[in-house]
Amino acid sequence: MRARPAFRILLPFLALALAGCASPFLPREGPSTDAILEAPNAEPSRGIQVLDVTPELARKARASRQQRLFSGTWGETQKPGFRIGAGDVLEVTVWEAPPASLFASTLLDPRSTASTARASVLPEQMVSNAGDINVPFVGQVRAAGRELRAIEDDIARGLRDKANQPQVMVRVLRNTTSTVTVVGEVNNSLRMPLTAQGERLLDALAAAGGTRQPVGKMQLQVTRGSQVLALPLDQIIADPRQNIVLQPGDVVTALHQPFSLTVLGATGKNEELAFEGQGLTLAQALGRAGGLQDYRSDATGVFIFRFEDPAVVPRQLDAPTDADGRAPVVYKVDLRDPASFFAAQDFPMRHRDVLYVATAKGAELQKFLNIISSIVLPTATVRALGQ
């Protein structure tokens, strides 16, 4: 029996397709599962490691990414006692019992009368760079680094043998040293004076008019001395322990963190996915990408490409790293294994990760056959009509 012309034309192509579905001539969107798994052996100089994502590895990866909490670093900081600093402007008021005369020539409080104690308001003055103020009949009084009550006691002690039963009150007119600086993605950057009340982190954010970006995309960074820590804003709002008491000299920076990862391969959509400051798990990332395409994805070939922290994956000797000393790692997930779904719920995605789903071999063959049929069948049809 003679083969039909169309079938004779199709035979060589079918033989080629069946002989090697992994042929380099087949159309493909990215590396196959086998190619990725063989990469460490094929090119050992690149130092690429391929690791299976297990529940234990997922927990280790999550633990390594847990941010240091404000409460864990600085504890339940007590409200700071208000202390004077160089540059603060003070006002000193002295009361004398009648008949008072030592400060008779100074500015008197209009509420004072001849039968009551006389209140004399001294001219306001700024604490000098040396940390002192000057009080008539007392001289230089140390002010910087001290509380108001201690300054008042020193002045009253200096006037004890010169004024009639002196009583002293010191008031801060302008606080320029016990402040917190608020900058970044806020509506109004400012220097917020601190009081004895003990202002907290969210108080400073409110004083700056709030953030210019959505809460879920913001982090608050606190710089205190040589320590710099940052947490997502929504975590600070949800956990009152992270709304710490601010200290003089703190710098609060509101940071807009547009975290994202790239999804490629046989998923519902290939695109850059943005995610919130509190993070994203592998399961959530797959869900946002539309899941795996049933008719062309390889469920055993879900990969995350990442430069990993050596604390999670020890770096191989002599293997290349990025500028931060991180090693290239490919995490593999087999979604045919039910246990992998538990690991996917715990495995954290990171900024600039590449999530790739390989194409199944059968899908590559189907693509090939579609291309061949689109070429051969029209030709066979034309020949048949010509006979």
C-alpha cells in the first residue's frame, strides 16, 4: 500500500520530533528542568547551587530574613528625663519675699504687689557652647546635660545669702537640642522637639503629616547613634511594642520600598510583581502570577533564582559572588509533592527574585507539531487539489 503524499511529507518531521523532544531546534521559552538541574555539573566555575525547597529549608530562610525588632534592640525604653543642651533658650524667674530689693530694678511680674512675694523675670538667654548660663549675683551656672530642677536648686542656693527667701523657676522657651529629625517620604520633614511626656515613633510620623505613600509600601528606619534599624510601617502599627519611645538625636526616615520580583515561564502571566513591605511567600507569588498553566507547565520544575545570604546557604569555595558576598542559588520546588505546598507557604520571596516555571516536554512537542502542521498541511492540500 502506497503512503499518501501528505503523509510521506510529514514522516521525516515526525521522526525528528519523536527522536528528540529536547532538540535545540524546538521552540522554548526558557531552560528546561533538566538543563537547570545539570547546570552545577555542566558549569562548576559559576558556583551555582540547586537546592530542593523543603519545610526545614523554608523555615531557615524565613528565620534569616526576620528583621531585628525595635523592641528587641532597644527594649522598653523609659521616657527620657528632659535635659538642657547647648543652644536651648531659657527664662529664669526669681521670687523674693517682701520687702524684696535684690532684683528691684529687673522686669517685675505685673501680678506682683507690695504685700506679696515679688517675681522678677530675668532676660532670656541661650545656653552657651560651654553649657552655662549667667545669673546676676550668682554668676555662671551649669545648665547643659542637667534637668531643670537641678538648675533651679543651684540658682536658689547661690541667692540664699543675698535675696530674701528666694524661690527660682527655670523655663525652656526654645528647645533646640532634645529633638528628633523626621525625613523621607513624609508630607513635611521637620525637627520635632521632645518633651517630658516621652513622644513615640508614630507621634513623630503624625507630626510630619504622615506618609506620601500607602502604609503597606512604607518602612520606618530609626537611626540612633551607630545603630540603624528599619521595620514595615504596618508592623509598627500592629505591634505597639515597636512604637518605641524616641530619644534626643534620633533620626526617623520614612522609606518607600517598592519590592518586586519577576515571574517567567509557564505561568498564568509573565510580569514583574510588586509586593508589600511585610513580604511575600512563594505560594502567594504563584497565586498572583495566575498559577501554573496546566497544559504546558512542568509541575516538577518550579525554580527561584537568587543571590543568597551565606547564613542560609554556605558559599562554595572559590565560587563567584555578587558585590555583597552572596552566592548564586537556584531553589527547586516539585509541586507534584503535596508536602511542597506547606514549604511554599513558608518560603519567603525577596526583592529582585526571578520565579521561573519550566515548560513540560510534551508541551514542546505539541508546539513543534503545530508548527509542522501549519507548514505541511497547506502544501499537501494544494497537491491534492492539483491531482
